[in-house]
Amino acid sequence: MKTLQQILYKVRLLSVHGNTNMQVNDIQIDSRKVAAGTVFIAIPGVKVDGHNFINKAIELGAVAIICEIIPTEKNDQITYVQVSNAHEAAAHMAHNFYDEPSGKLKLVGVTGTNGKTTIATLLFKLFSSLGYTCGLISTVQNQIANTIIPSTHTTPDAISLNKLLHKMAEEGCTHVFMECSSHAIHQHRITGLQFAGALFSNITHDHLDYHKTFDEYIRVKKAFFDGLGSTAFAISNLDDKRGPVMLQNTLAKKYFYSLKQLAEFKGKILENALTGLVMMINDKEVHFRLIGEFNAYNLLAVYGAAICLGENSEEILRTLSMLTSAEGRFDYIISNNGIIGIVDYAHTPDALENVLLTIKKLRKGYEQVITIVGCGGERDKTKRPIMAQIACELSDKAIFTSDNPRSEDPEEILKDMMAGLNSAARRKTLSIVNRGEAIKAAVSFANKEDIILLAGKGHEKYQILNGIQENFDDKAVLKEMFELLGK
């Protein structure tokens, strides 16, 4: 058990009122989870301010309050610590409280707009196959060896994250692969962690509802690499024009991967088909089960990280050649009469374009491509007409539908998507609010060897309507419609 003074190590303090030599049983940012002997950290959130719950936390047994604003009326029995940034303080305190777990592991972070889940999942599968006990922290799920823990955020809050890393270290994990979202970087959820390495996939139009400007989004991603130590490695995509920018100020050892330029990890696509990719990677020819140019980049990133972690080149490629991607990433099924259904998480303009361009390269020429796509409610509205345009340009038919409208009116979201289309594009589109009905319509239109792309939700098994989460699985509904309509 640690004292408050010990867990405040590295925290930027503004003032201290009371005793810091007390024993601490727990730390929490959620007042509802406070019990006797807990330190409560009052975090000002986007929707809820933890400062409003200080009295409740004290009633439940909090012995110390960490906050940015000291209450005007203080309890003499309670220690109050004023900090400059409560998010940052929570991260350092969690790392200290849980015995600095990241230092006991080889922790590798993956950031970028698209590809994070695939890269982190492939690294987890690769190193598990190589005989290591590994941890995974991702959008799809968290995992300790063979034990799966459901995931609620791409990157958990700082306390949950350090608690999870502590559990991974206790259970013998040697390597942990983690997605690092821009929200997590900006909100200091990963602050204080010791990373063995970090990877950058790409950066495109996303999360501007949160970051407001694209420049700010880039700056936040870059901050992750700026914070790496000199013993870490940093790997970036040289073919993304912001790839070199990410590593400009890092102290880590720099490496790049590329399909188009000279780089430490160089790839070339020899064949791209529904049976997989054939690639040259650093002069070795390998057949992979993954499909598409975007996965060629993901494989290069994984290969580079494995080399930097000290693994044998031939063993890496042999094992990688047998692996499949993360759930809901270019996940395809074929109906009884040969319709190809592809379920993909593509929910940004760039990701949607990549998937549709991959399909274009795979098609023989005469098949229809029918794309079902929506845009999330309470998220970046500026990408809605762009997503619609891409779907129309690269598909024979486009069906716009709901994709987690949340508390927004789904009809209004579809109107936002349609707003950017010219009359020619509008003629090939259909708007169907109900996602199940949209899938049914697409299957009814499809003939043998046509391709249906079901974009946006991927691995998600739910739909959020009017703030209520309901069960909905794209892949399961697609299979059901194939059977129902005798396709």
C-alpha cells in the first residue's frame, strides 16, 4: 500500500492543504466508485465536471481530493491537493499507484486515423504465435493471453488503463500492443507510460468534432512521438505526407515503411486478389491472407515493429503469412449464389475510399458494387457529404442509412450526406433510415458475383438510437438476408 505522497510523484502541484503521508486504498475519477480510503480525482470532462461530485466522494469515504479548483468550503479531515491539470495528474498517479506497470512490459502504441486496430491485433497475434504471453488493448477488445475483456473505448481512461497493464504484468505478459487514439493522447490517458515503441499509420479527415481543426488533430498525434524516450523506437508511414512530420522531434530511434519509396521496411505488391496479397518485403516474397493495399501498409508496420523488438525476419514473415485480420476489417462472406458481402469498419472518407478502391482492383469488371454507408450522430458533420460523394463515385449503387445516430435525427444525417451530391450521383442513391431494411434492399438488388460493401460498423454489435444501445450485427444481418431472400 502506498502513501498519497508517493503516488503524487511527477504530478505538477499548485497547493496542498492537509496531510500527504496517509495510506491510500484506491484512486478513482468516478465518484460512484469511491469507498473508504480512496483518493478522488475531480476531472473536468466534456459533459460532466468532477468538481461537482467532491462532496459526494467525501460522503462515500474519500480521504483526499485532487482538483484544479479548491472548494471554498473545505473539510478539515480531508486533504486537498490543487493541480494544474487533473487529467495529467490522474495518469501519473495511476502509474505510481499500480507500481509503474508499463516499465515491466514491452509496451507498443499504435496511432493514426486508420489501421490502428489491424496493426495492434496483428502484432498481438504475431507475438502470441511466436510464443510470448501478450496483452492487447484495442477498439474491438482487450485481451490478456487467451482471456478476452470487452472494450468500451479505443483507449481506456488512465486509471483503468494502468490497472489493466498491472494485471497484464501480474499474469506474465511480456509484450502489450495498444491503440492510442487522439482523444487518449489529448486527455493524458497515456501520459507517464513507458513505451518500448510507437507506430504511425496515416492521418486523414476525422474527429474534427473534438479537435476542431485538422492542424490540431495532427499536433495531438505528433505529441505522442514527441514524448517518447531515447531507448524507444518510432516507426512511421513514409508514403503519408505527414509521416515524416510525426517523427521530427522525437528522441526515439526513427524508422520508416513504404510501398513507394526507399525505406528501412520496403514493400511491393505483386498480386492483390480475394485470395490475399503477394508481396515483396525487404526482398523476400510472401503470400498473406489479408487483402488490399491498405493491409499491405499494415503488414509493413507490423513487420517493422517486430524487427525493432528483436525478432528474426524469416520467422516474422512465415508467421505473419498465416494470420488473419481483426474482426470487421474487410471481413467477407459469399452467399450460396455467389454474391460477395464485405463488412468493414470504414467510417472515415479515407477508409471508405481505400476499401472501395481495393474492391475496384479485385472486381473483374462486370459486377455491381453496392455500398451501404451512414455517418455517426454527434460526430464530425463535415465528413458526411464527403463520405456520400466517395460512395457514389466508386459504387454502382449507394444506400445511405443509419450508423449510430445517437441522439440526432437520422433523417437529418442522411440529408447532410445527400447535400453534396449532384443530380447524376443522386440517381444512383437510395436513403433508408433502418439499417436492417437497407441491407435487405442491397441484397434484393444484388445478382451473382455482385459485391455488397457494408461500411461503418465492422466489429460493432450494436446500434445507438435515441441514446439507447440496441443489438445489431452487420455480418449476422447480412447472412440472415442472404437466406431470407434465397440468395
